[in-house]
Amino acid sequence: MFQYNKLIFFLPNLLIFLVFLNLLTQDVNAANGTGTKAGLPDYVLGTGDMIRIQVYDEEDLYLESRVSDRGTISYPFLGELKVTGYTSKQLAGTIASKLKGDYLINPKVSVDIMEYREFYVNGEVEDPGGFPFQPGVTVRKAISIAGGFKERASKEKINVIHDDDPSGEPKRVKLDEFILPGDIITVEESFF
């Protein structure tokens, strides 16, 4: 009888824990861009991103910083670091290797993206401009954020220039395609 009472207490708590763990994993995947819906599996840091760096048990090495126009941040003990072109995991590894030895024995570093750089919507939308990016934003959602289509807007002639595309060539996209931070979306005018 005594073990039966323990089992009755244990099972509901186990179920609650598993549900919580599942929700936590989904939130972490969305924040890190590793979820399939996010469309950001290997997000590369760029100018304008806001990042948080933490080193386990080292409060003096905590930093929240926006990536400068030069693609750098200023970090304690290490000075100015170039961070553009790195994923958050790569940057954590680079910082850990630079801190190891001279400063710390075995640093545990994490890098999180607190705010992504803006995306931009222009052309035939009601409120063109730059908007804060969140993982999972589609072209349709981006246009909605920009106030929606103007009366003469074409819903088929929508182009995107990706921030990381060196050619800078606009590419035709559909409304349900995901966008990335730094993207420039242009909605053309319809003549019919």
C-alpha cells in the first residue's frame, strides 16, 4: 500500500515534468533558430544583432551588446572581437578558447541572440520601414507588420534581397516563404 501511494504521487509529477521539458525544448529551439519552422538552422551573426555572452560562474564576464557597424563587440579581457560571420555556437567556442589558459582553466561559454537585426519592407505597403525580426516570420507576416498591401499592390510580384547575398540581386518569393534578419522585401505595383 505504501509503494502504491508513492506511485500515485510520482506519475502525475513525471507527466508534468515531461510536458514542461517538451515546451522548454521547443522554446530553446525557436530561440536558437534550430526548429524547422524558424528557418534559421545556422544563423550567422550580423551587424545590429543584440547578443548576450555568459561564462559559467564568472559574473564579471557577462555581457549584453549590440554588434557594431564594424561587426565587432568589446569584451572584457579580450578587447574588440569580430563576431559577424560566426554562429552563436562558433562564437562561444572562440571566446572559450581565448579565455582558456591565461584567464580561466575550463570556461563554459554561452552566446544567445537577444534581438535579431531588423528586416525591411518597402514598395506598395501601407507602412514601409524596418521592423524587429522574430524567428518564423514569413513574407505574408512581414507585409502584415508593415500595415498590409496598398490597393494597387501585386501579391505575386514580391522580391527579397537577402542580407548575406553578395550579389544583392532581388529574388522573387511567395507569401509563405520565411524571411531572415536583414532581408529587404519589395512589393511591386500591380497594373491590373
